[in-house]
Amino acid sequence: MAATTTIRLPPKLRARLSALARQTGRSAHSLIVEAVERHAAYEEQLRSLVREAFAADAEIEKSGEVYRAADVNAWMARLAVADSVARPKPWRK
């Protein structure tokens, strides 16, 4: 069974939720649960992206391998039209 949590909503937000519930034929509870689920997923994804960014930054520091943006963009454009394309050479290693 799900745990019960009490939240205090400002009157204007409560009125908006009530109106949405009536308009959509859903309960205010279901709207709140969906909103919390979506925000939790958003926060989890954001934290995951930050972890990946820090890991990528650490890998760059470790390897010293860096590419010019123009070289990467040109490589991606060639990849879009060809099956096998040589990778760009690192700008700094």
C-alpha cells in the first residue's frame, strides 16, 4: 500500500488543480502524483547528465585528447552521407 503524504498547497494552486481535475475528468490526486513522478524523473535525468559530464571531463583531463569544434562538425557532416569516415585528429593530446 502506498504511503500517505500531506502537502499544503497555496489557495491559488489548489484552485488551479481543482479546475484542471474538473476539466480533465481526473482527480486532483492523480494530477499531483503525475507531476511528482515527472519532476522526480527530470531530477534523476539531470543528475545523471551531470555525473556523465563530470566523468567526460575527467576523461579529457586524463587523456588530454581535445578536438576542434569545426573538425567535429565537419566529421559529423561526412558521417551523415558516408558509411565509413576517418575520425578527426585531436587538436591537443
